[in-house]
Amino acid sequence: MTYKQRIDGRGFDETRPIEAEVGIIPRADGSAMFKIGNTWAYAAVYGPRNLHPKFLQDPQRGILRCNYNMMPFSSSGERVRPGGSRRSKEISLVTEKALFPVLNLEEYPNSVVDVFIELPQTEAGSRCAGICAASMALADAGLEMKDLVSAVSVGKVGDKLLVDLDYSEESYADGPVADIPIAIMPNSDKITLLQMDGEVNKEELLKLLEMGKKVCRQIYELQKKALKEKYHEADG
Amino acid sequence: MHRELRSHIIKLLSADTRLDGRKSTEYRKPIEVKYGIVKTAEGSARVRIGETDVIVGIKMEVGEPYPDTPDEGTIIVGAELLPLSNPEFELGPPGIQAIELARVVDRGIRESKAISFKKLCVEPGKKVWMLLIDICTLNDAGNLFDASSLAALAALRDAKYPEFDGEKIDYKEKTNKKLPLEKLPIAVTVAKIGSEFIVDPDIDEERAIDSRLTVSSIDDGTLCALQKGGDYPLTLEDITQMVEIGIQKAKELRKFL
């Protein structure tokens, strides 16, 4: 089956509309909002701060802790029960692994950097939106970073390779679907998140990663712009 | 309790000012109510009072009524004190602070009879609408009680029934039908510190107050719920004054809806 045109009229290499903003949670040490289409993520960073209980402490360096959470009303179906699910725990884990490589926590032994990601509204691509928001929030917290992290999903719907799948594409019934969330450190092209559901062949996968890299660079520019806006205002 | 902070606040209040320059019965600015911000919810609102920032979303379900009220729907209020919103909040199931917040908001709506539960009945004894009202804090800069109550009420005003064919709900389709909202209960928390009363305590003032009284009232000034908190007792004279302040300030807050 051929997937001729995307329902919302986007090009196959085009994301949904993106909004990014930094510093929206005054109580946090760093915070950001990232919205892509109908998927909307907030991230707040607290720390480096003392880590309790003590046995979790690492005397060599600080640790990073991420928590991904969907608000109870954030799904278009039934209410999401509060408290972690197996899914949200796994996403928290891969988010942590996606962000850790850009941080340098060696100067903060026995400490923790907490990243809390909250989603008021979701429609596909929520882990990537969370990672984009979190990486901006880490920068806003003033932590030393080697790079930002930009994330997007790429995939295959019917016979087409495309970026940033929406809900109708994730659940496309008339052909094969592959959904591949990736995160990239845009300055070195290193990949820090890679998951996949569905089926593609090796050549398609490599093509998709190239498409993802390109889009992540566009997202990176938006993230940088949002950070500069806040700090530009602060200068003025 | 922070003793030095407390005596400093009392000293300021004797000159009718506060840490941030407000008068004793003045709310922070701006007060902002935004409707329908979450598309996945049947009703939603975001309320900001100063830097305090709260989102409330409502999901609607059809379920079985309670056996003792077979022809009445119901509301279920939950509060998540998200660790993203305050460095002292932790992950995990709702603690006592979150439970108290949810119950105070619940009582304001329930006891004012703002919503006629009988009108939420679909089929007596079998099917009624249940309103699942969830409060999520984005930034806790103090006075979550008043911000959450206001946001819950705004979300109720915003809510529209989803499509329901008698068997299943189609959450993708919203109808134009609004909830049967008959009154507008507003919560105002009045705090006592020394012999002074203040409204809308910020995060520092919350640490230093002796006691608080959350006063929920409807449009004509009738009280519908009260909640006393804090470690110190109140006299009858205190309560008289606090209730009066609560009713007056509710009129002011109602204008932001």
C-alpha cells in the first residue's frame, strides 16, 4: 500500500509546528517547555543537590535522575492513572541515558541532578519532546554541557520514510509501520537514544537516521534560539 | 516555623506592608485564568496567581452510581504536587498535603452544589457521568488552595461532554453540551500571623504563619466549605474577621473567571 499524503499536509521530512521556551518554572534551577504539534512537555531541573538516601551517592561524581510523567488528563482516551507505569519507567530510563553523555558531573560528587518531565497533553512523540525540553532545562540550570540533545521520531508508514510521526501514522492500519525515536548530540552527530517498534530493513534504517540527523539540527536551532531569547532578555 | 522570618513579617504588617510590598488583603498580580488549554481533556484551565501556576484537567467517564445515590453522578478530585513545581515535593503517591488540597477543592464544589449531581445521571442505578478532576501544580510559589480551587472551577466551566452512544464514549468527538454548573464557589485562604490577617500567602509567608482558614463561598456570600489549618488555635473573633475577608475577596476573585 502506498501512503500518498500526510493527513495534516506536511512534507515527509517536515515536523509538526514546534514551540520552545526556557525558564517557565521560577522555582526550578532550570526549566523549559517544548511543544511539537499536540504533544506538549515541561521539564524542570533541580540540582546539583544533596542526594538521599546516602547509599545512592557516588563519591566520584554526581548522578542524573530523570522522571517522565503523563498528567492524568494528557491522553485523548481514558484518564491516565497517576504514579508510574512500566512504560513511563522505561521512558525515564532511556531519557536519562539520552541526556547523560552531554553532562559533566565529576565536579559534583555525592550529588544528584533531578530532571522532572511532565506532559499536560500528548499525541505521539512524547519521549522525544520530553528529551528536547529536558536538555534545554539543563542548559538553563547553568550546568556544564558538551552539547545540547535534540530528539525526534523517524519511521516508515506504508511505503514512505518520514519524520515526526503523529498518532494517525503510528496507528496506520493499511501497511507496515516503523516508529524510531532518536536523540542526537547535534555538534558531534552522536546518537544517545535509539529505539524502534515495527519493521524496516537495514538500508531504510540508515536513510531514516540521516533524515533524523537533519531534522534534529533544525530542532537544535530552535532550542538554541529559545535559550538565547531568555538570556538576551536578561542582558537587556 | 521560622521565628525570625515570622517576627520580620509581623513588623512589616504593623506598617501595613509585606515582603513583596503588598497590603495585607491584597492578592499577588497578575491573576490569570486561561480556559481550554489541554485538548486531550474534556475540560481544562490554567490559573496563575503571581508566580503560582496550576493546571486542572477534567476527564469524563460513565460508570455505575454509588448504591446509596443511584440517580446521581459524582466528582472525584485528585491533586498531584509535582516535584517539578517545588524542590521540596517528592515523587510517589500523594502525601497528606496533596490529599488535603484535593479534599478542600472537592468540598467547595460538592457542598456548594455547584454541579447538580442528579443531572449527571444517564440511567438510574446503572450509568452516571463521573467527573475526574485532576490538579497538577506547575510552579508552587504559595497558596495552592486558592489557585487550585479557581482552576478547578474554570475547568468545570470549560468542560464539554464527549460523544456517548449509550454504550461507549468516543473521546475523539466532543459535543457542544456543557456541564450543569449552577454556582461559582470560590476559595479564599486567610492566614493569621501574630494578630494580623493576610490573604494569598507566598511561599515564605506560608512557612511563617500561625494558622490559616480556607473559606469557600458562593455568589451570594453563602459559605459552602471551611478548612482550618496551622498549629495555632483561632478565637471566635478571629474567625468572624477571617470569614468576612474570605467572602469579600471571593467576590474579587470571581471577576477573573
